[in-house]
Amino acid sequence: MRRKPTLLIFAKEPRLGRVKSRLARDIGATAALHFYRGNLTRLHRQLSVHSRWRVIWCLAPDRAVHARRAWPRGVKRQAQGRGDLGQRMARALNDAPPGPVLLIGSDIPAIDAASMQQAISLLGRKDAVFGPAEDGGYWLVGFRRIRPVPYGLFRGVRWSGPFALGDTIATLPAGARVGFAAVLPDVDDGPSYGDWKESRNGTL
């Protein structure tokens, strides 16, 4: 692909009680915030240093764009804007610079440069790519964008559950060629947090 891909990272301002609410119910708000902040730092180290793609951090709430201390130094930031999650994602994908575009969340610890490169490679021969999560959702969505992102994308998707991936694929045009990157685990509750700590020895 001739044009450099754009990677959009959707993130919330890391404030106590405002992030990882499901996880916080099991491990406490302070520990959940520590996990989230650590993952933001790790994502920056893994993904922002590569010249193979440009990175834009898409932030919520909108005022978080000006909270410079909350974000890695020097990253490009923009507000997610109004609307539900699907509307904000669709707008960010459509407004990205020309060329392939990928969007990820900011709370999947297993995302790294290799998984991103795999997804980008898939877009060389697919119209859309998804990175499935173990819980039925997905950690990545991307489009080749030889034509506009489909109208009605994400409409009616049941988020935060086992139907999110299937619902999203159903909003794609008939005949769209879809590829799938690696399945990665989410960390959304106490048991998955314990599995993550055991697999990584509690470090990011």
C-alpha cells in the first residue's frame, strides 16, 4: 500500500473512577486506574515510535485533549466528539487522512507492533479487518478505504458483549472481503486481570 496507514487510538482521560468501571468493581478504582495508565504508556512505547504508520490519539471527554499531563509527550491528539461509541468511531474513521485506517481501544494489554503489522498486511488484500477479542468483541477494526467507510457502520451494534463483532460485520456491504487478525484477551474483570498478571508477572 502506497499511502501510510493511520492508527487511531481511542482513549479516555485517566481519572479515578472514570476508566475500567467493570474491572474497578473487582479490584478497586485505584488499581484499575493504575492498570489503565500503565497500558497507555505501553501502547505509546509499542506503537507511537514506528514510522510505518501515523498515530492519532482520539480522546474523551473532549476537554481531555488539553490535559497534556495525561498523555505521552508529543502525541497527536484530537477529540472524539459527540455521539454514542459507534458514531464517534465512524466519524474518526471517516475523518482520518487518506489511506488505510485502523482503530483500536486503549485497554488491551496484548496489542503490540507485530499485531498491528499483521492487521495492516491483511488490508493489502481485504476491504476490512477485525481483531477479535476473546469475549466476542474486538480490539481492532480497520478499512482499506479504496472507497468511503460504509454508511451505517456500527448502527445497532450491541457493545460490551458477545455480539459486538458479529453485529458490526453485519453492517458491512454485501460482498465485503473481511480479514481477521489475532484473537487477543481483554482485561475487564477480576479473573481476566488475574490471568494477565500471571502471564506477564504483573508488569506492563
